[in-house]
Amino acid sequence: MKFKLVLLSLFAMLFFNACAPQNIPVAKLKSIDSIGVISLHGNEMISLERGLTIFGNEDNITDISAWNIDEYIQKVMLNMLSTKYKVKNIKLSSSQIKEINGEYEKRLQVLKDILLRNRLDTLILFEKGMIVREHYDTHSGIGLIKAKALGMEATHIKLNMDLLSYEIVEGKIEELHFNDIKTFKEIDNSLWMNTTKPLSKESSKIIEPIVKNLLKDSLLKEFITIGYLNEK
């Protein structure tokens, strides 16, 4: 039992606390009719093995382009929100993506242009979360994490995502809410045995629906917390 607690403590070091969830005042929600949705995760997933010391630690990048993860996320958001709002799937050019991921002022300008051009009340952006450097080897986005200690191991899919929305108030773009999505799900250790290499194609096919279901469940929970959707 003590060995199990050590392993759980190690994983806790890899899993940092999220910020307090935010919601939207009811009066503001009533004024929202049209929403745009954007997902900016990309085609790479970080794969990390971590132990009690730095020896044996591994860092890899797994190509998840076959998952079409951003298309999936935007479809999920559209399907969920279209029960109450007019929702538009926003397609971005490579230059727009670069600017949104770049300097803050350029990011805001691109998002403002999207809001105005599409006549949206709100623009929802789902993107990789920030890396908190003072914590132990945290990651950004979707992660595959294997923790090892005292001959034991545990493997998890872990999300570090940010869910934000923007609106225009008196000609200026403002953040309507900012919500962290920090959650994880344990998977079979055998799905990533050789941690010196990225995830195999065979394991990737098995893990893909697990990741997508975790994303879907997390988005639904967050949309209810924010107030976009009602709890069933």
C-alpha cells in the first residue's frame, strides 16, 4: 500500500491544480445569440515518462494528425451549443493560427476581426494550457504521462487545456471568461511500453477514442459550469 501511495504522489506532482472555474452572469448569457467556435490544439501530443529522479526520464512527441483533433473538438462544441445558440465553426488560415499563437496584441486583433466579420456575440477558443514551470514537468495540451516509482508504474492521458471566450464591448475586445481544463484518465500500461519511442500506431488507435471521450466530457462539464448549457 505504501508503494501505491508513492506512485500516486508522484503522479500528483505531474498534475497541478486548475484555477477556479468561471461562469457568465445570467444577464450576459441572455444577450448571447451567436457564437463562433475555434480549437487550436494541433497535431502533436507530448509523451512523458517520469520517476522519482531524473534518471530514466523520457520525453517524446507523438504525431496525432490522424485523429483530426481540432476538427473533432469544434464539431463537439458546435453540436453541444447549437441546441441553444446560433453556432458557427470558424476555419482559420495558417497565418491566422500563427498570429493567434504569437504576440498578444496581434492575437486580439485577429480574434476581434473574426467576431466582427462573422457578426458574433461571442467567440469561444479552446487551446493548449500554459506550462507552469515551477511545477514538476508539467505539459501543455493533451499529454500521455507514465509515472514510475519503486518498480510500479501508472499511465494516464492528461489534459491541460484552456477554454476562453471573447466579446466586443464598446469597440474593444474583452475576455468574457477563462476556464482551465485539467483532468486525467488512467489507461493500460501496455499501451506505451517502450517510452524511448513515441506511441505506436496500434496504441494510438486504441487511445484516440479515450482522448476524444475525455475531451467531450470535459467540455460538457465546463459549458454547464460557465452557464452555456443546463445540467441534465
